[in-house]
Amino acid sequence: MIVSLFFMLMLNAPTATPLVSLQQISPEIHQDLRYATADNFTHAVVYDFNSCYLRPAVAVALAKVQVRAKQETYSLKVWDCYRPMKAQERFWELVPDPRYVSPPGKGGRHTRGTAVDLTLVDEKGQEVIMPSHFDDFSERAHRRVAGRKGSAENNHRKLEAWMQAEGFVGLSTEWWHYDFKGWEAYPPVEVDVRSLQSSESEKH
């Protein structure tokens, strides 16, 4: 089903939006878009939509990661997917450090619809322990920390292995951030997600 939907999206690509709803591709993936609320490092709402949108190929690959996770009684939870350029510019104002935030002048990563911030949840939907909290701008969040052991490291490595198997590459300074292979070839996009959501609701 995932593969057939992927090809349908590809055939419609010239006239369709460059982004698709992750909910439509893999409804089992939990969504908690932090920047649609004040529960984030800015302590303010950054964008006005609460659904994950990604490039079609990225959404399909993430759905395959979800299948791998479910086989071991876990599920994925996404915190950030497509990000408008205005949000990227705001983040750069607050954290002008390329180790953690992509400079807007270079287009950003999330603005292309090819990046995702995520974690794992258990069968009850509870987040599992990880090396740090989301958006922890310290070495605790780095992907490789000498001597780090225990459940947090094991959980982080599980997620990493499943993501890599489906073509994602992790950012060295953030255990939660993954880019889809070849992300550099995708240009930044500017999409009115709320209008896109309204259009999809009308179709249903």
C-alpha cells in the first residue's frame, strides 16, 4: 500500500504540492509538533499548523522506519518536519550556531521538506529515555559521546539503525535530527500548509 501510494504521488508530482501529509502516508506515527505550541525552546508558537508535511519520498521512507519500529513494539513520534523559512530565520536569530541551526541563507534543511526531528515511544505512547531532551543545545545531545551507556544510548542507537536502513542520515550534534539522503538536491519550498490542510479536508 505504501509503495503504490508513493508511485501515485510521483505520477502527480508535476501538478501537486511538493509536500504530502505524513498522516495520510503513515497514520500510526505519533505527531507532537513542538513549534506549533509554546512547548519549545523559544517559549512561543513558531508556526500555525500542527501536522507533519514532507517530500513524498521522505514520508514513504519514514513510514518504512515505522514498520521496523513496530516489529519491536515501538513507534515513531515526530517533533518537527517541514519548516517555513520565517521559522528558520527566527531560530537563527535565537541560536546563530550552524552546529544546531542551519543558516537561512543556505536554505536550511527543514525548509526543503527533507528533514525530520523525532524520537521513539513505547506501546503506551510514552516517550522512551534518550540522551537528552529535544532541542538541548549542549554536548549531551550529540550523536557520539565517549563513554555514554545505558538505556538512553541503546534507544538512540536503535532509532539510528532503523533510520539509516531507510536512507536517513543523522546530524552529529542532534540525536533527534535526520536528513533524507540527497537532501541537498531538493530546493527550499514555501508552502501555505494551512491552505493545504483545508484543501485536503474538502477532498474528504
